[in-house]
Amino acid sequence: MNEQEQAQEAMVQFIELANKLKNDGLPVKVVSWGLMNASATYATYSVVGNAGALTESGIGKVAD
């Protein structure tokens, strides 16, 4: 599976989880907010690691 196919599969799994959370009673806007926060947090982690804070160079990398 190439990276694009892997990304598609990951997206499908995130949507399945979001639907499960919704079906378990969470409001859609709460599920959406949670997924967006998780995405931003993971994007930060993927660029700067788990050092606990963003440096100027890390902020630039996330923004790019």
C-alpha cells in the first residue's frame, strides 16, 4: 500500500471512530472539535516531537 492509500485508510478509520463517538451520544460538534484538536496536536508532535513546547523553528515547520 502506498502512502496515499495508507492516508486514505487512516482517514476511513478516523471517520469510523468519529461515527462511533457520535453514536455513543456525543454531539457532532464535540466530535468534530475533538478530531480537529487531535489533528493539530499530532501535526505538532510529528514535526517537533514530544519536547513539550514549540520553538520558533517548530512553529514555522507546522505552518509550512
